[in-house]
Amino acid sequence: MHDPELLAAALVGYEQQRFEIETRIAELRRQLGERPVRVAVGSSDGTHPTSKKRMMSAAGRKRIAEAQRKRWAAARKATDQHAVPAGKPAKKRMLSAASA
């Protein structure tokens, strides 16, 4: 069996090497003109990566809102076409003398 302190020290050393390698990769990508790659930051134990929440610009929200308003207007227009016209009242029903 390995000593837990020895394993912990090895883990720290490997994490430091990983950090140095990732730094070198980022520098090479910067020199090549590539966009930086966002690395997901893991949980405290490093098993479950978490991602950052995506943000939408104000212009994007405005485009989506306008498109939704347009869809709702089209839906309302479609249902209004099936309604009775406002100028013509509904015909009243009358009972015939025979039915009374």
C-alpha cells in the first residue's frame, strides 16, 4: 500500500504539471491566432465539470421578442377571421306559433 501523504504530494505535483502544460497550450494557441478555449472548472473533487451560463446580448433578446410578437399577432389574426364581424349582429331566433 502507498502512503496517503505520498499520494497527496504526487497529486499536487501532477496538478502543477497540468497547469504548466495548459498554460503552454494557451500561449501557442494565442500565437496561432486561435480563440481561447474555455476550460470547464470542476467541482472541488475534480469529477464533475461545471460550465458557465450562456449570456445573450440585448440585441439578441430584442430579435427574439420581436419574432414572438409577430407570431402572436399572426395567431390572433387567424382567430379573429373566424369570429362574427362586429358590424353585423347575430340573428335572433324566434319560436314559431306551432312550437309554442
